[in-house]
Amino acid sequence: GADKATRGVKVPFSFDKITFSQAGTYEFTITESGYSDEPNVSNTSGTAVTYTYTVTDDGNGHLTAAPVQASQSGTNAFVNTYNPGNATAGLTAVKTVNGESKGIAADTFTFGIEAVSAPQGAAADLPANAADDGTVKNGADGTIDFGAFTFSAEGDYVYRVTEVNEDKAGYSYDDTTYTVVFHVSDDPAQGALVATREIYKGTAQDDTARVDAVTFANTYH
């Protein structure tokens, strides 16, 4: 039996005692199985260890077993690799003009998203619908879809979202900055990373500034 494995920690295991009832040579080969039942777990060591037991009779009815390691491939350790699947998450926002979103034509307004921070060794990539400069246009009726974010490592990913002031005649622009934080963690049951999201109005990640959605309100006069 063996204890539950922990990432980066060696877990010893053992078998129940073997009983021999007569003299002879017995060979046992140890391999690993069952890891394929775990999501995104593989055996990278290719280990197979063979042990031979020579059982002798002392002539007085007493058997003695002497273990000898006969052959080995790989290492003595069975090494598993766990590569959880990427986490994905989305972000949408709403644009209003004079308190209404209905009737706003697509591509009328521009919004920017920038990466602020990511876990060490990881990158906070822009979402799928963002242009190379981090801008996204609105859809019909004021919808704003930034597209899917993809995360390949655990940790916190922080972004800031703003409206681009294009100085169109008659419009007053919303200068609010939103901070969006994705918390990415491993879910071993799924064999994948999962992401949860928090949104803050402003640049401070303070509970009093937490909001449910990103909204930009313009006026036209």
C-alpha cells in the first residue's frame, strides 16, 4: 500500500508479506498501473523492477527466502507527471449612452485591456478578442466581449480595463478604471486548472471597491 501522493514528495510503498510453501526460485516484476485513470497523469520513468527470491530448505523442514534484485529498467522510483489542462475564463462588459445600451451601433467605442501582473514564470496573455494593442470594440447594443482568457499556471492574474477616449464630438467619456483579477488554482478531480474572477472599480483590490460587472457610461449632448 501507499499514502496519497503529494507533488514533489516521494511516497514510499510496500507489499504484504509473501508466503512460500516450498523450495525453489520465484520471480516478481513490479510495474505501475492505474495512473491512466487519473486525469492528465502519466508515468514518465518507464520503471520495471524484477526481484528474484531463492527459497531453500535446510533439511529440517525450515524454508529460508533470500531476495536478490535480478534485473531493472529505469530507476527504483516510479515517477508520475501531472500536467493539468489550462484554465479558461471570459469577461464581458456593457456600454451605455445616456443610460441606455439599446441602439448603440457596433464598433462605435473602443476599450483597452492591459496585463498588470502574473505569477512568477507565467504570462498574463491578452484575451482572444483583443487586438495586439489590447483594444476591443463594442458589439451591437453596447455589448463588449473581451473573449476567452487562457491560463497555464496557478496563481493570480491581474488586468486593468478602461475606455479609450476618442474625443468624438458630443460625447463625454467614462474615465473609470476597472481591475480584474483571475484566481487560478488546480482541481485534481478534473485534472485541470480552474479560474475564478473578481472585479474592482479602481486600481485598489479592496473589498469595498468590488463590483459585479464592468460598465462604462457615456453621455451624449
